[in-house]
Amino acid sequence: MDIEISKVTGVIEESLRQYQNKLDLRETGYVLQVGDGIARIFGLEQSVYGELVRFPHDVYGLVLNLEQGSIGCIILGDTSEIKEGDEVYRTGKVVSVPVGDELLGRVVSPLGEPIDGKGPINSGRQRPIEVIAPGVMERQPVKQPLQTGIKAIDSMIPIGRGQRELIIGDRQIGKTALAIDTIINQKNQPNRPVCIYVAVGQKLSSVAQVIKTLQDHGAMEYSVVVSATASDPAPLQYIAPYAGCAIGEEFMWKGKDVLIIYDDLTRHAQAYRQLSLLLRRPPGREAYPGDVFYLHSRLLERACKLSEKNGGGSITALPIIETQAGDISSYIPTNVISITDGQIYLETGLFYSGIRPAINVGLSVSRVGGNAQIKAMRQVAGSLRIDLAQFNELAAFAQFGSELDPHSQAQLSRGERLRELLKQDQLNPLPVELQVIIIFAGVNGFIDDVAIEDIRSWESEYVSFILKNYPSIPEKIKEAKVIDDQLKNELKEAINRFKAR
């Protein structure tokens, strides 16, 4: 015999209403329905949006729907122990996570519970996962570089401390690799930022590989990993980025810099869509709820550079978005592009043609720009973006077999070499002073006579030569952060001497 759930629910509601006058339904409620990480509760009439409620067996839920006659909440734990008719209690609290230095080097769940087998986290402080972002008057402009160690990014798409820079592209073309390289590069940076990697909806094996990579390169000592994998319930995937941000805000308000990676917000939006549909919220475009923009904007707006009055700390956010067949004009990508301060667009065609990192210079942009670069990098890389853009235009024209004048041929030749020079192996970030030395050689034509297939080996030998014979050059760039006439002459002399070997 088929039994309609709505009829059963109606019977339970009616029986509970008979006792409504005898019960304190403001503080105690009863489960009407439970399943798929969602519970509908009768009572709790005074509960508020975002409040934590307690089920039996110490399972907690987060209130997301306030309806006439019932509330809807997501369950942050094991739903198998909860059944219809169970009592539910208000806590008067919001979801909070432990914060502080005790989390460094640890892997935690979105609730702040350790999942790395290294014992409990004895943190005396907690922060709510959802807070209002600092206002305009509490911030200052982004002007301090966050070096990624990746030539193509630090030279043309610079990232500043306090910026939100989107990493976008299809699956398996190096988005996470860029983020991990950036974390590894912070190891020897002055005022090293605390790094937080939030895994949302990733495979457990992928997260384990990221953790191992960070450990192998000595980066876990200043990092925290918040993990909500594909095998975790959707409610945990939903709160994971907010939990990671709360952990970072503790350091930011102490005057420290923080780098946070959200990998990735596409799966975060999908988890939220799943919860919203189960809560019977009206679906909109692509079945996402109407507030999916607010979902990410209230998260990413919390990344900022605080004013000196507030300690001068910062959170730099690198959200990752996965596209389908390179379509950056679909719903979630356009939402996040409009929230962030620029994007690094990785292109499948470039990746499979051997250009790695596969950054599309035309579609990638940093809205902070030169303010997030040291002056030496601005000096040498100022024309690099234009040179590559002109090369791409010319290469598209030249493929039709037209005869080119000598000037265009020289431009084409220079562009091919610059593109080759910007290639970089994974897990091999470069200090900014060495990047400046390499790019200086490229934009000033010192590699125009080097065969394209020899560029990578030329670069490696050239860097070794400089470090061995002219160690003062990178030291001066590192300290002064500018290339004066004397240093420029030293660089030219070093390159000529290297080529004349």
C-alpha cells in the first residue's frame, strides 16, 4: 500500500497541535521529516536563520528555512540516528569553529574537528563561520605583492595581499597546481602568510595528494587544510568555505596576512543547490536558487586588506571555478567573475599544445595591476603583455600563409621565444628577483638568436651562471626592488658574458 508522505506529515502536525498549548514550542520542536541531510521540524517558533539546533545523539543542525508552521534545517552530522518524532532543541548559538595557531599543520573538517589522526586540537578560541565583511572604512587599498613564484602570473597578472583573484578553467588543466605552487612559494617570503586550503567536493585521493605535496615541500607548517570531500554530506560541503574563512580571519585580525584557496566553488554551488532543492526553495536559472550569487559574494567579500588602524592584516582569496568546455559565460563563472578582482583563465587548447601553465593572456586580468608588483618587475614586464597580445594576433594572421614583412617576422620570432620563456614546471616556483632577471633578457631581445627548443635549457643555465658569477644582482633586486641604470648595465654585461662563453 502506498502512503503519501504529506498525509503522514499532516497527521503528525495535527497530533502535535493538540498538545501545542501544553508544550513550550519556542524552545523545543519535533522532527516531522528527515532524509538526504535535511530535516523539517515542527515548533521552535523563536528560532532564527543560521541558528544551531540540537538533535538527539549530539547531532546538530543549521536552520536555513523559516516557514509557516515548520522550519527546515540541514544536518551537520550522521542522519541515520535521527527519526520522525525526535525532540529538537534550540541552542541560541551559531555554527563556530576553533581558531588559532593550534590549527597550523593540521587537517580539519568544516566543523573544526581534526581528521589527520594527530590528536585533538586544544584551541581556546572559536569564531562564527558567518560574519559580516569589513566595511570600506575598515579597509585600505591593495598595494603589497603576494608572489606566486609563477613567471606568467607575477609579471602579467599580479596578485596583491587582500585581493580576490579567480582561477578558472576546465578540469585537469592545472588550476589546483597554480594554487599549490603559490602556497609552496610562500615558504621563504618576508612576512610569510598563513595558507589555508579548502577542499570542497574533491576526491579523497586528490586531497591526500595535495596534503602530501605540501608536506614534502615543508609547507604544511604554515598551512591549514579544511576538507569536505565528495564523500561528505552536502551540508558539510556547504559550510566548508565559510569555516576556512573564519579560521583565516582570526589571523587577519591579529595583523597577519592570510592566503586562502577555495577548491572549488563550482562544487560548493552544486552542494548548495542540492540543499535548496531539498528544502523546496524555488529553482531558478540552471536549477540554482535565487540567492546563489549572495552565497559566494558574502564569502569572497570577507577577503580584504585591513586598514593600519585595524592591524593591517589581510586575506587574499584564490577561488577556483571549473568550467564546461571552456564556457566562462555560464551562470556560476559569470557570478564569481563579477565578485572577484580579476581572473586567471586556463585554456584547454594551450594546455594540450604544451604551454604550461596554460594561461590565456587575453582573457586573464588583474584589476589591481602594477600596484601589486615590485617596481623592478613593472620596469621589465611593462611591455610583456602587449608583446604577447600582438604576437597572438600576428600568429593568427600568419597561419593563413601570408608573406610577412621583416618587422612582423621579428615580432613573431620574439613572441614565440617570450611564450617559451614563460613556461614553467609544476612545483618549481621562482623567487621574484630571478623572474625579473629572466624576463629582462627576454623583452630586451637577448634570446632572439636562441633556438626555441633551447630556450628552457638556456634559461636554466643562465640562472645558474648569474647565481654563481653575479650573486649581487639578484640580491640588489631583492633589497632595492628597482632596476637603476647601474644595475641595468650590470645585467647586460652579465648576459653578454654568458652568451660569449
